[in-house]
Amino acid sequence: QEQLVESGGGSVQPGGSLRLSCAPSGSISSIHSWGWARQTPGKSSRELLARIITDGTTYYADSVKGRFTISRDDANNTVYLQMNNVQPEDTAVYYCYLNVGSTVSWGQGTQVTVSS
């Protein structure tokens, strides 16, 4: 599995914006897709939020559609999650993931807290 490094988490007020970044620690080839998911306290599973395929096609969960945008920088092998109009219910640990062939690699997670 690949090592993914996430950054950009933190505290933000409701209605604010935040951008998360994720990049592998080494070079990777044959990437199929990138994605972001989150996990809130007390929940055992992660909610898949957004995904971007190598052809540029994107998918979003209804909970974030219209507010969050996934994008990638192929030159730097970095994927981003732009989070706009965040709300308290967006508070969670956010994880990026990477599909290479049949293997899925996950980042270590970054905390996002939305509160006034």
C-alpha cells in the first residue's frame, strides 16, 4: 500500500471554507482514482464523500454535493478537497484514499472541526 500524507485540517466557523490536500510520500503510477471520506465519533464506518477518476469524472455524496469539490494536480500527484459553506455536521476526521489496481490505500486522517 502507498503512504498518503494529508494536510489542511483544522477549525473553521460555520459557513467558512477549508481546503484539504493529500499526496503520496513516493511516486505512484497506474492510479485509477482518488477519493475522500470522513468518519465521525461514534460511527464505525467511513462516509464516502467524493471521488475523481483518472479521466476527470467526479462523484459526490448527496451530503456534500454543491459544497465540496474534489480536484487533482497530476503534475504533483496531489488531490484536494475544497470545502465551502461548512456546517457543524461536517465535523469529522477526513481521510483521502487512492485506488491503484485492486489496492486501496488510506491516509492517516486529518481533523476538521466546525464550530462557532
